[in-house]
Amino acid sequence: MILQNISAPTALNLIDFDPEYSIGARNAVRVCLNIQPSEKVTVITDAVTREIAASVVHEIEAVGAQYNAFVLEELAMRPLKELPAEVLADMESSDVSIFAVQVQPGELKSRMQMTDVVNRRRMRHAHMVNINRQIMLEGMRADFHKVDRISSKVLEPRRQPAPT
């Protein structure tokens, strides 16, 4: 097991990110999560994914919402046995959470702790596990309003009562 250096907190809003991530970050924040200026967001990331998280934080700031961001390696050694208490505590006062990390074997318990809070509090949550450059430049650029319209059309016949 490699010991990881736990250092001073990273201010994600000060990290440069590829401007190509902006469209995907905007979709995540404004369309998928519909974050409002009056809301508080918990952003959870890791060292590998912090540039993507920085693009998301930039968009959260553009919306005007409050947020706290956590880089997991700055709080605990990976793989995580449990989600750090600071993160869980912050989620307790948030409306939305974003989990953008590269998962590691053995971390299922920590993710279950997070989803327990999400489900109990009925938070909006983006579970962006193993998010990477390709996903940000392709999948996250989709027209999610169009995807929703198509999904609704597909589901509509299934919502109709069965003929008797």
C-alpha cells in the first residue's frame, strides 16, 4: 500500500481547467442538477479528477450557489474505508451533492455512506464515477432536454393503463 501525502486543501476554483469541459460542466450544473443560487452544494472529488471538478465548481460559482469542495486524498488515505466525517457533515446541510471521482477497489462502503445521506435527505445527486475527458467532451455535451423529451415519449405508452 502506498501512503499518500495529505496536504493543504486545494481551492478548486483556483485550478485551471480545459475550457472544453465547460459545456459538460454547464449541463451537469444547470440542466441535470438545476442548481439554484439559493442552494448549497457539496462537491466531492479526488486528485485525478480535480480538473473536471474545477470546471463544475466554476459553473456552480457562475450560478451563484454556495458550495464546499473536498479532494478525498486531502482528507484520508485511498482506498477509503469510510467517507470522511467532514464530507458527511457538509452533505447534511446541502441541497445537492456531486461525486466526481475515480473509484478504487474496496470503496463501496464509503459510497454507500454517501448515498445513504442522499437518499435520506432526498438530495439531488450527480454520481459521476470514473468521469474522464472523453465523457466530459462527448456524453456530458448531450442535449439533455432532448434526451428527456425522447425518454418521455418512450415511457408514455407504458404509463397508460392497460386496455381491459
